[in-house]
Amino acid sequence: MIKKDLELEKKWQKVLIDLKEIIGKKPADLNGVLFLIGIQELGKGYASFSKEEKQDLLHIGICKVLSLSGFYELEGLDKDGWPHWKPTKNLPHFDILEQEKLLKYHVIEYFEKEYEI
């Protein structure tokens, strides 16, 4: 691992620990954290969600964190209050590990900006 990757992993672990303190349970993985961000951005609190709604929440989380670098822009809310995002620029073509790093970097940025974690 290069130094930049180690720093990213250190910050990522801090986010997971901080989330465990806040919600009482450590998210299992990146998708779990993105799901939590989706719930937060929906703004309706935790509830029982269908499989499709869970996928939508994951998508909301991804769009929100990638909006920090201008990849997505909030288009508005639908009649049920669910946010809809539109792509504003193309994402770089990365392999799966680079995609995960990009998302982790933006998740960290999200929590640093929004919640000062």
C-alpha cells in the first residue's frame, strides 16, 4: 500500500468507529455506510424499506457523496419526498478497487463536512 492509501484507510476506519458510536453498530462495509447516508439524505428516519427502496437509498448515498466533486447534482424531490439526482459529468473509468477508493474518499469528505467526524 502506498502512503496515500494508508491515510485513506486510516480515515475510513475512523468514520466506521465514529458511526458505531453514533448508531450503536459498526456498518459492515462501504455499501452499509452509503445506505446510511441515503437514509440521512431522504430525511425520513429509519423505517422498513422494500428491496427496491433499499437500492434507491444506496443510489441516493452514492449520488450525494459524488456530488461533492460535481459528478451529480440534486434535481429535486419527487411527490413522495425522495431526492432525484442527475449526472453532471462523466465518472472516470476505474477498476473496482479504484471505484471503492473514490467512494470512500467522498464518504469521508461527506462526514467531515456535514458532521465534523
